[in-house]
Amino acid sequence: MELETSRTTESRASFVVGERMFHVVTEVVTVRSATGRIFSVFVSPIALLVLEPNSSYVVSLTDEEFTVEDLLSRVPELKGKTLSLRDR
């Protein structure tokens, strides 16, 4: 049986504390058969993107260092969220 592995970086969960918005950035690894049947999925949080009214920064949850620009390039849908917060 031939297996295919895919790896994506996503941000599906967000929460707000005061004026700060937090986006949880996760790495998702999926193992599928050649026919598309999913055998396993590993979801690991890798960073928090923290957005404040006048700034944004990253808190890494792994040993890897990230910048805001790194996360925006890996998860393009976050770009619109950072711009909308600055427009408030």
C-alpha cells in the first residue's frame, strides 16, 4: 500500500483577551492512501500570532523562531486578519 503525506500550516482558532487578538497557528500532517483514505492526522500548535491595536508579534510554541512575516507567508489568510485589526 502506497501512502502520501502532506504538511500544511493553518490558523483555525482565534480568541480575544482585552484588546489583544490571538491566532493559534498549527502544523497539520495528514497521511493518506493513494485512493485518498485518511489514515492519520497530526495537529501540533507551533505559534501564537498576537495582534494588538498598534503592533503584532509571535510567541513560538516550539524551538523554531518565527517572525510575523514568516507566519503571514505560511498562512496567507492571516494577512487579511492583521490588516482588519489595524483598521479598527
